[in-house]
Amino acid sequence: MKLSSTAKLTVLDGKSVLITGGTGSFGKAFVKRALESKAKKIIVFSRDEQKHYEMSRVLTDKRLRFFVGDIRDRDRLMAAFRGVDIVIHAAAMKHVPICEYNPIEAVQTNVNGAKNIIEAAMACGVQQVLGLSTDKAVSPANLYGATKLCMEKLLISANAYAGDRSTRFSLVRYGNVMGSAGSVIPLFRSQQKNGQLTITDPRMTRFWIDMDEAVSLVLRGLELMVGGEIFIPKLPTSDIETLAEAVAPGTPRTTIGIRPGEKLHETLIGAEEARRTWDCDDVLVIWPEFQFSSRTLNAMRRGTPVPENFEYSSDSAEPRLDLEATKAMVARVA
């Protein structure tokens, strides 16, 4: 069952929606889809003034608002969150090598920024906060993954801090987004022009999701969330050699070795989390360790527990895409 067939835009109808990191790859895709709904207001929150300007020239809907601001600035978040019903938290430092060389900056944005969002959301009476996470948060091997794991823990525990307030916090977690800024598909296409691709390790595997599916996952999460869950899509995987051949067939490849902080394979659900994971048809749901609400038990009845010893890792997950299926996947990326 594809997420796009289950996620409904009606979850945004009549709502004021704010997205942090709203001028990024995901943010722009989400805003374009949200404009198809009957949302009352859509607020783009980002620290990049130039990207705000460029986005506002293309999207001119009267429901759009553009807030220049940084999630490190709690006062600015407080001003932006007034009257907001839904916050999608997509802002982050995400490039692994940059986070490794600028660790304090990564913590300030990815960890302290999440804390600011939690406090501002509770103070302003936001109803739903949905954070975006990554497979790199599972048993992290780099600082980026560690900061995203902290972000996950903060947002989940925020449901306890919220107490009898109506604000609820949940997350989505997914793999590599095809064609997003800094991803490997645009890199291979660029390298193809020079006649040489660089491969980190031919054994490397990754989970893949396209941008439309990532937006659908967020909408589905908003539909289902009661607070504290992590929603995970069922994704295809491929190895890097097959991907390289699909993007740039016949182009010579050089193996350069894994970069600092990279893994051979990524994991979306670890063995310990599997004990709290239910299969809910179109998504997998990791339930919180603590039941923040009686609604959680009712929500759990929608699915079934995953098998014992379950682990969702890119080296063993199905489906593993062959060359033709990988070419079809790559063709969807503009």
C-alpha cells in the first residue's frame, strides 16, 4: 500500500500550519502540497533570507507567510507560533561531514533548536508537532545521527512535559530522499559529465524514498498521531553500485572509501525498538516506552506486533531493487 494513496490533505483543512526549514528541499515540497489543501494559513520559517525571497517570487498564494528566523532563537519561535495549530519541524544541520567538523553548531541547531520548539509550542498552544528524523539516528555512527537521536528523545519526552496541555509531539523517520540537496543522485549526474564516478564502498546499501512519499508520510503521521510515536515507511533499498549504474550507465567508477561517520548499511528500526513496533499496513509505528495517553492503547489496536528478532536494515530489507527497478526509481528524480 503506497503512502500517497492513504495520506489525506484534509488533515490540514482549516488549520494554520508552520514548517521550520521551510525553504529547504522538503519544506518547498511540503508547502506546494499544502497549498492544495484548505489550510487557513501556511507559514514558512527559515533563516535563509535569499531562499525566502526566491520562494516568495514563485509561490504567491495569499495564505502564505514568510518568517525569517532561526530555531536557535526561542523568542522568534514564540512570535512565529502564535495562532499556529500544526508545526512540522524540518529544520536541521544535515550534512554529515559538516556536522563532524562543526559539532557545537550541530548541537545548537539540532538539539537546542528542538528544545526551543518544544517550549514555544507548549507556550503557544500548538496542537500537533511532528518532527522529521533519519535512519542515521538509529545506533548513530556520526554526530549528525547523534543529534537527531537526541531530537527524537526530546520530542517524545515532550509529551510528558506537556501534561494536561493539548500539545502533542510525534516523529517520522525515513531514509535517503532521492534528489534532495546534497544527495548522491545529483552528485553522480554531475560526475557523469566528467566521465568518472566516485564510489565510497561497493557493498554500501541505503533506503530510498522520493520527495512525494516523504510529504505523504508527514501527512499520514498527522492523521494517526496521538503523541510519542515514530512513523516509519516501508521503503525499497539498493546498493551503491547498482545505483551508480542506473544513474550513469557505463561510466567508470573509482572506490574512494567510506567517509568519516558513514556506515556500510543503515537501520530504520533497531532490535531494541522492534519490541515496541507495530505493523499498521502502510507504515510501521514505534510506540513510546511510556504511555502518555490512554489514546495510545486504542491506537495500538490498529496494527500487529512485528515478528520477534525483527530488524529493519538496508542490507536485508525487502524489496532490494535490481538494476531495472533502480533505473525506474531514478527516472522519477528531476
